[in-house]
Amino acid sequence: QTGLSCTHAHLVAFRFNAHMFATTAAAATFATVRVPPSTTAAGGGSRPAGFVRGGANAAPGKDRAFGKRVGSVVVLASRSSAAAAAAAAAAPAMPAVKHDVEKLQFLTPEEAKQVKDTYGTPTYVYDLARLKEQASKVLAFPHAFGLTVRYAMKASPNAAILKVFRNAGLHIDASSGFEVRRAVQAGFKYSDISLSSQELPEFFPELVNQGLNINACSLSQLESFGKEFPGAEIGLRFNPGLGSGGTGKTNVGGPSSSFGIWHELLPQAKALVEQYDLKVVRIHTHIGSGSDPAVWMKVSGMSLDLCREFPSVTSLNLGGGYKVGRMAYEGSTDLNVVGTPVKKAFEAFAAETGRKLQLEIEPGTFLLANSCAIVCSVQDMVQTGDNGHTFIKLDAGMTEVLRPSLYAAQHPLVTVTAKGHLPAETAKYVVVGHCCESGDLMTPGPDDAEEIAEREMGKVERGDLLVVEGAGAYCAGMSSKNYNSFPEAPEVMKGTDGTMHLIRQKQPLEQIWSNELELPDSAC
């Protein structure tokens, strides 16, 4: 680490570009910083294209930080300006990302029109065939001595989706006590559910008495459990000191994350376990969503080291976070590639200790991401002059998919004519949502939610359709519900025979304020 000054908050500690590292290792020390295209250089001023620099006020010839852009990651080094600049220049430049016109993934243009005609817009449409296919893939994850796959239900908690995965043999990863109750309502047994939560619910004893598995995610949670259930079995979630995510906001490991018991607090955790005579049967780690496979595999080894500290452990939960490409140019994690070394590590652990650990994983995005699309309508179009943009205004937005506004997430956007055909011509548009919020942007720049980016797609008119692809995970379950008093959109499941099944009705408008109570006139 170089103690660099940087104006952007998303520090990514472990994504080194191999060529950059090899060609400059002798010249400098490195850190990596995710820097969006519009970010100004640390220390003030603009930067040359593709570069950032820090310590701009340093005297000539003195140490300063600089970097070469490699995609959305900038490798920063600390060394004298001339030598460092030469080292950075040696790194190969990454080609600019080209947004090809995206295609529909599982809906036909005619089906998109059918959805609008039957259910209105916006409407979420899930594809049952894809849900089953992804479930089969995770159930085939390489393992040595047994595997439990837990669906991270926060990704999309609709009861119909839970039913599909329950029938496929998946268990549940819940993130709140309320999710536990929702999963039970959908047919899961308490014993098939594991709770890892930022907030241990006040009613957790009731859930545990029914058979719920709990992972203590802090020392206070561990103590609360011990006081209520001395001598019982418990899981421990640790923060292993490393994290990795598709963005800084989806990184849940390392010193900047509050998730789990910090690994250096292991002695305190062991003391509480001994104080309450608890039996630790499960170690849990999770480092982020969209994580780097290399970091994920490294953390797997660190997690096995934690298992050594507790001889009673019988299972190791390595979380999920497997990267899924939504855009055509994005790659996805190959589960066999990341799983095979982990399987070998479990086998080596067994050979060393005689303990055959069960593996648990908790996919969410991997199961859902490309298994849903949102059918929307183009309700308006505006232009802002020759030097501006042509904007498409949807009848959907952050009330249905918050990810672009929150993470600068990129979703494929495919236009369909009102008659149910693909447009013959293309044009460039900025796509925005229907909320009275400047951040309701569906086409942000990569890595920068505040950057407006144009996207080439089929040419449209008012009344045409736009399908937001890749909308299965963290969309319906993580929207800015009821903002501007827009009702929740309906959800539909496309069956394997093409039949559309309504699995959530459009929210009645009156339901939005049904829990409100009138303020007495005397109080006014």
C-alpha cells in the first residue's frame, strides 16, 4: 500500500492486471482504484486520457502517485514521476467497451407485446426454464464430501420462485428474521433455512426452537445466542480480511465491511464459545457479489484455516457472489473452474485432519440474474438540442430496477415496436425512468452512476416497448418501492411450454396508504 490520496471511494485491493504487475513490479508498489471516466485526478485538475494521478503538488522528481487505466480499474504506483510514467506506459491499453445492440434473451417480440396486452407495463417476466437450468448448474458445483446449496432469497423472494427452488432441492439463505418467516410460508422447513443477518431479530429464540440454523455475525450476536441457548450448536460468520465485489457497494469483506466477525477477533469469539459451552458446527464467509474468482478461491483457503480453530465444525459455507455477465461483453464465473480447486482443498484438509467437511454455497445472482426481464413502455421522448441527447422516458425506473442508479449497473435494453416486431433501424438514446429524480437513469456510464451514457438500440416511438434484460436478481426484491406513489409492478412466470402465469398482481393504489392513520384535527 502506498498511502495514496484518491477522491473516489471504491478501493479494490486485489484486482491486479497481470501484465502491468509483471512489467512494473521492479519499479513501484501498487494499489488498485476503481475510477469512473468522469472522475478528476486526486490532487485536483484534469488527467490525460486513461490516466489518473495523485500528489499533483509534489515537487518535480519527487514521489507521486500515478496510474494507467485498465478497463474500469486503474493501477496506481508510487515512484518518481519519470520512471513511474514509463512503467505505466508499458501496460497494454484495454479496448474501449463497445455496446452492440442487445438482443432479447428468452422472450420473443410477440410475447413482449402479449405481456403488455395482458398485464400492462411495467411487468416482470421470469423464465421457468432458465431458473431450473441455473439450479441444476449450482447443484453440480464440485464438492468432496457433500453439498448444500442455499438460495440467497433476498435476490428475489417471490413465493413462486421459492417454490421452484424448493422443488429443485435447494435450501434457503435468509438475511432477516422476516425472510425466514416468508420462506416458511412458502413451504420450507426451518431446518432448511440458515440465517445470517446484520440484525439478529428479537424473536430469534422462537425461530431457533423451530429448528432454524443461525450464523452469528458479530460478537454481540454470539453472546445473545449463548445467553439464550447455552450448550447449543451455532455457526460463526467471519470477515476474513479480504473482500471482492462487482462494485465497492457489493464488496462485503475486508476492513471497510461490517459483515461478520473480524478475523482478528477470533480469540474473543472462542472465549464466548467456551463461556456459553457452545458447539460451533459451521463456519461462514462471504466476500461480495460479483467477486473476483481468484479472490474467492483464496478466501476459501483462509476459511478452512478458521475451521481448524474449531474441531467441532462439520460444514463450511463459502457464500455466493459468483459473477454473472448481463451485457454481451461481460463474462460469467465458471462454477467448475472455481469449484474444482476448492474441492481439492477440502480433500487436502481431510487428509491432514481426518475431518470431511460439508460444503455450503449461497448463490442468488447466479440463479436469477438473466432469468427475468421487465417489459416497459416508451411513454415519452424528449430532445435537448444538437449538443444534447434524445431521451427515452419509460413507464418504469428505479421503482422496478434500482441497480443502475445505485451501482451504475449495466442492463441490456431491447426495443420492440408496439405491433410486436423488432425495429428495422437503430438510434442512440439515453434511457431514463419515470421518477421525479435525476438519478433515475437506466443508461449510466460504466462504473459511474452519475455519468449519462447513450446506448444504441432499435429506433422507437412513443407507445413502443422496451425490455430491460438481466432483471432477475436484486430488482423486484430491491426496488425503491412506491416512490412517487407508483404501485408495485406485477410479476409473471413464463412456463416451459410458453404459458404465462401471474405470480404477483399489480399493487392496488389504495394499498400504498392503507397503513396510514388520520391525524386528529385537534393535533393540527
